[in-house]
Amino acid sequence: MMQITLILFQAMNPIIASAILPGWGESLTGRRTEARVFFIIEGSLWSSYAGFNYFGHKTMFSSQAFAADRADANPRQDDEDYYDIVEDFDSSDDYNLKVERDASYYYPNDPLQQQEYIAENGYFGNDTWNWDTLSSRLQYWERRKAGREDMRRASFVSGFLIIDRIVSVINVAVFTKTPNIELDSEPGKIGIYYKF
């Protein structure tokens, strides 16, 4: 059975530095060129994340204003599910018909439960909408699709930020000749030791 040895950390050692900011550990061990590469990658990733996140939120916000203008949707709604449903149905009446059918299906012999279900899941009053044209609804869908794509890209970039830290930590721990850091080479074990 293989055992994994935990890395022992000490404040401000190169491994912790790389985990906090890729390139910092390389800089502490005198590897300036590698540190510069990691700093550039880190800066690029944060710039990409900020850009995708900003444009994703901006596009989603503008799509809500568009729905308020073209479908008379409620601009004060902050429930994302509401805007998803506005995207899928021409009007709140169409959606409420679906809710009524679901209520009949879920509670076939209980009119009171049906009414409660409709009241809880339907949209009435200020939350009603009615798209002026199919073209407007398609434009709304395209805007939200673009916003979702930017948000998805931002989430991918956040994954690369984690990978960048892992690579920097491995680079410092394995490829730096530091007397305090060495590999655990006993049979059946893998790991890295940090000696105090």
C-alpha cells in the first residue's frame, strides 16, 4: 500500500510563497527568469478572469434591461430563474399555463393544493411579461447566451489559477536545490519533506 507523506511548511518558505503567488517561491530561491514567467502568467490569468467576469455580468444585466423594455419584464427581479423562464416562454400567461398543467398532474384530486402550487410557482402582477416579437426574444436569448459563455470562461480561468499554483509549488519543491527540501524516496512512499 502506497503512503503519501504530507509536506511540512514553515512560514515564508518557497513552497508557501509559490502557493500564495506563483513565481514568488522561484524568486526567493534566486530563479528570476522562471519567477518572471510565472508572474506574467498569473497577471494574464487574473486579467482574463476580471475581463470575462466583468463582461459576463454586464451582458446579463443589459439583457435584463432589454427584457424590461421589450417584454415588460420586472426589472426589480433579482431571481436568475425568473430571467431563465422569460427566455423560454413568450409570455407569463404561457408559462402559467404550464404551471397549471403541472399542478393538475402533481395534485390530480386536490384543487386546494393545485391553487397553492400555482400561486407559489406562477408569475403574476409585476412579474408578468409578454414579448413584443419573436425576434426580440431571440435577441434576448443571444445576449444571455453570450453572458453565460463569458461567465463559463471566467470559471475556467479560475481553474487555471489553481493549476498555476500547483505547477509553481512542484517547480520549487522538486526542481530547486534547497537543503531544507528533499524527496521521500523510501519504498512504497511518495512525498516531499521540508526540514526545519
